[in-house]
Amino acid sequence: MNILYVEDNYINRLVVQKVLQPMGDVKMARTGPEAIEMASLHSFDIILIDINLNDPEMDGIDVMEIVKKNPLQKDSSYVALTAYTGEDWKVKCMEAGFDSFYSKPIIPDELVKLINGLANQ
């Protein structure tokens, strides 16, 4: 399984890489433009995107919308990972085109279950 995780926070990147590495090849992008570049070069089964990338030009929803247009990613599943909580954020992300929504903090067993569920669809 090929996974891309887009996250500006170093600690979160380390945690997710440690949790998901046994499941496949996990690539990390720190910024939206970096993720867009990686998605233009490699096909990913699952793309996890932090919603707040601390970039005034581009948030995680913008990244997802751009990456989703790439033919290499037509079969990818998209997961919004965010510290934002509440049903309104979940609705906003799902309406934008994400396949799933995950609220931080990252709980390893829950994240693995989510990824396995998406991989088996």
C-alpha cells in the first residue's frame, strides 16, 4: 500500500509514519505544494491531509481538490486529519470531497483500523 501524509507538524509526521510504516510505503509532505508535486510523480492508495497546514495560501481542502484532479490519483482514498472537532468540520470536509474524516489526537489503533477499512473498499 502506498500512503501519502500531508502534515506541517514534525511530531505528527513522526507518529503517523511509525504507526503506518508496517502497512506499506509511507511518504511525507510538509506543505501543500510539496504534496502536489509528490502526487504528480507517484500513485497513492491513500492520501491523508491535515486541514490546517499553517499556509495562508493553501489549506488541506485546497490540496485535496488539486491532487484529486491528477489522473494518477483517480483511485486514491482521501482522509482529512485535523485537530478541528465537531460535526460541522466533518460535514465541511466530506462535502469538499474527502472520503473519510479523522479528528486528532492520533490514536494508533483507530488510525490503523481506518486505513485498513479504506484499503479494503
